[in-house]
Amino acid sequence: MKKYLKTKIFLLFLFTLLFSCSAQKLSTIDIKVLNVQGELIPIKVEIAKTDTEKSFGFMNRKHIPDDTGMIFVYEKDQRLSFWMKNTPTPLSIAYIDKTGVIRDIFDMEPYSLKDITSTVSVRYALEVPQGWFEKKNIKIGCKLILD
């Protein structure tokens, strides 16, 4: 009976931990990106700052609305690498330097374990539904307006 109770308590703890991570609500901000025509394109982004928020990202999300995304914020410049483990929605990612300039844009395939690595050291990564950058005419060299 003691073994059964210990197992039940462990499973309850594990379920609580998993549920709290998946139900986590990130803070959001509205930002703008200056596209190649000089238009300010608005986007509402969730902010991933902690290691837990960064590692979970858009995992298990089946739908990401248009004009929304997630920005990953790092304290120092570094080469960043992302993958799509447990992520069912196709995404595009922009790697952005500390001045807000987009240095790379890549498309990422659902569930892929392939690393998508920045070509230079950057401070931010912006994930959006796949094709959003192209639709909004945002390319390498365009600038994220940072406050």
C-alpha cells in the first residue's frame, strides 16, 4: 500500500509540474518592424526571458494567430540555435542583433530536430507563423523598433 501511495503522489507531482509549464502565460508587448518600404509593421509578441520560457517556446501550440509571435531575449550577444521539437506549427525565425537589425531569417519545419543556427552573434530571436516575414516584406537588414 505504501508503494502505491508513493507512486500516486509522484504522478500527481509530475502532472502538476507538466500542467503548470504548459499553462504558463507569458507577458506580451506590441512591437514594430520597419519593412523594406519603410512601413512600420505591428506585431504582438510573447516575451520569453527565462530559461524555462525559452526552452518551451511554441511547443505543443497548434495555432499561432497572424501578426503574433514570440521574442526570445538574451543578456549578451551570442550565436543562437533553435529547433522545432514538439512544435506542430510551421514557423519562421529572425535572428536580430542588439541594435534591432535582422541578420538572418529562416523557415523551420514542424517537429524537426535540425538546429537552425544564426550566422552571427545576436541578442534576440523572433518566431512568427511561417511566411509572415515574406508577406510583410520584411527581409535581412530590416529593423525591429526596440524601446
